Amino acid sequence: MLANCGFSADLSGPVADRAVFHADNASFLSDVDITSYRCKTHTQSHTAFRGFGGPQGVIVIETLLGDIARHLGLDALDVRRRNLYGVNDRNVTHYQMPVEDNILQPLLERLEQTSSYRERRAQIAAWNAQSPVLKRGLAITPVKFGISFTATLFNQAGALVHVYTDGSVMVNHGGTEMGQGLHTKVAQIVADELGVPFERVLVTASDTARVPNASATAASSGTDLNGRAAQFAARNVRDNLAAFAAGLDGCGAGAIRFAGGQVISPKAWRPFAEVVQAAYANRIQLWSDGFYRTPKIHYDKTTLTGRPFYYFAYGAACTEVVIDTLTGESRVLAADILHDVGTSLNPALDIGQIEGAFIQGMGWLTTEELVWDKKGRLATHAPSTYKIPTAGDVPPRFTVDLWPEPNREDNVFGSKAVGEPPFMLAISVWEAIRDAVAAARGDGTARMDAPATAERVLGALKAR
């Protein structure tokens, strides 16, 4: 694998590392040798984007599987399923990490059924036979994405939780809210721990004067790290209040519950604010810090072996496209997604992240072409030349369902990260376009480089 780093390394090293880690995606590779070369070139320095090397690795294996299927005259989904990681065997990655939480087979089976994949393939074949200019394509592709910073030291976080005498709660943590809903999820976690309404929890802007040495809000781990630290801090305060309330009623602290804004003992229900005021009057600590470090992870940077990830997030997408064989233009007609977020902390936020990531990935693979001149200067540097998706590019039919199983690892309320994994679901768009190209050519080939711009689609259609 060759990485164009530009004139300086920037983050190209760890990005290329993650590309190597994800070159298998969902497929068990029993015999593979992957070498990553980081190339210094005369372009500007390159840095990370959503997926951080994962998409670059995943597209390699998915393109190969698509080519193999067409060469053998098999359905690409069948080829992908035959090569999936196993549960009891065929379950160790090329970097020697066991895949312990594999749900790939049942997830793909569910999507195959709910998307009517087999029926639609037959319908599309019949439609293509009657359509000389427009050709349709259909593809299902999976994703298996490792969650954690590959730089192990960043897998830590701190938080502060303050409970005020009116029963309100203030939280500060080291994560950055950038529109992804991190503060909302952290507030939900703290509210649940203390049994108070969500509206009573305020998450303030991240401040290193309060929570120092914060890790980057990246690697899809914002909630995993900061939410867990805030949960631990809130739990400390709750334990203080439980011990105090137990003393009031002569019961054990384990008998005290916090729910609905009430502190509940076997003998009495008291408003949370009332218990807080009484605890304050008795000099009980009403604030706490919390600290979390991701367990189990380790790996050797020299050999790229070990367990760099705490767990994997899974998903799959079924996408239908149509191409114009005269112009090379393509359009996404439908996308059906089934994605694994564990027990969702906030389905609206998670589905929004999945939808946004898919459309972002669709742009990466269809219109967002980087072009440099001979002197290494970027020519596609503005919206007039670098084409990102717009609202008009959203598929007319766009469905997202969440896989209904909790995380098997001990994560926040059984949840899983959602930021980066869905980006790679858009590889189904790429494979569907190549399916349409192969149908138009009639010889089972579809050779082109990403992104699948109109020019490249035309080139693939006319290639000899």
C-alpha cells in the first residue's frame, strides 16, 4: 500500500497504519502480506479525515471481492459471505487480534431479506436487458471497524460532575462538541446515573483548566471515553448520596434507587433536590472527578500486531444506482442500511451520524476528485472544482435500521461508537456503480479508479 503523504508526514503514518489494519474489512485473510509505504511527494502535506485510513484499506478488499465475483460469474454477496470472519474459527485478524464479537453473518442475512436483495437483482437484470442507455447496479457491502486510538496513550479521559443544592448538575469533560451530539450523550449518561431529568444537566464547554490533558475527540471514541469518565464521576456522587439517604432511613446503601428525580428507599420517596440540600447541610461531598482508561488494548508498533482495538463496530448497506452510458453520470436510487451501534444512547443522533457518514462517503467515491498540476499545486480547491454532495444527491429511498444487540464489551450502557464506521458503508455505492458498468459492458469487467466520476465511468465503459 502506497500513501501519498505530501511534502511532510503530518498524520500520514498512523493513517497508513489504520489502512493496514482495515485491509481485511470483514474478510478472513489466512495468508496475506501487507506492506505500507509512506511516500514523500511534491504536493501539500496530507492529513486525516473521517475514517483515518479505514476507508482506504476497506475499499481495497471490497474491490477485489467484486472483481473475483464477476470473474467467476458469481453473485458478489455470496462471495463476500463465503469469505467472512468466522465465530469459532477463521476469527483472527492479520494483526493477530481475535474477532470476538462477530455478528457479520446474521447482520448480512437480515439486510439481504429486508432490502429484498435477491428479488431486486432479478428485476434489475430484466430492466437492464430492456434499457440500452441507462443501466442499473446493486451491491451489498459490509464493514468491520476497530474502535480505539491506535496510539494507546490517547485512550483515556477525565470528567468533573458538580451537583448544586437546587438539584441541578454541571458536567465538564475533555471532549469537543462539533455538532455530533457528544454533549447531549454525556448529559444523558449523567442524568441516567443520578436519576434526574435530562433538562437538569448542563454540559459546559471543554476547558483544560478543569479537565487537563484531554485526548483528541477522534477515533469515534468521544462518547466511549468522555461519557465513561462522566459516568464514573456521577456514580461517585450518587454513591455519596446513597450512603447519606440510607442513613436517614436505616437501610443499606444498596437499597437506595435514583429515578424520576426522586431518591427512593424502602421507607420513603424524596425529591432529589431535597436530599441534595440535606446532604449539603451534613457536609457530604456533592462533586467528583471521574477517570477512564480503555481496557484490554495493546499492540506492538514495530510489528503491527496485538489488540489495538477494544471492540469492532459492524454494519452493511444495500445500494442501487443507475448510470448513463452516454455521459457517464450516475445517481443513487436507494440505500438501505443496517448498522451496529450496540444499545443506542440516542437513536436520533446515531441515525443522523449514519446518514451523514454515508452521504459523505458517497461524495468521496463519486464526485470528490483531487487533481494536482505538474508542480504539485491543487487544482480542485474550491466548491466550483471540488464537488461535494448536496441535498439533491440524497437517495430518494434512504432507510437506516439499528442492529438490536448491546455491545458485548463493558462500554457505556452497552453502546458502540458511531462516528466513522458508517462512512465505509458508501463503498456499496462504488460497488453498485461497478456492477452497472459491468452490466453495460457485458463482459463482467469494471476497471476504474475511485472516485467514480462521470469521466472515469465513461473510461471504464469504453476500456478495451
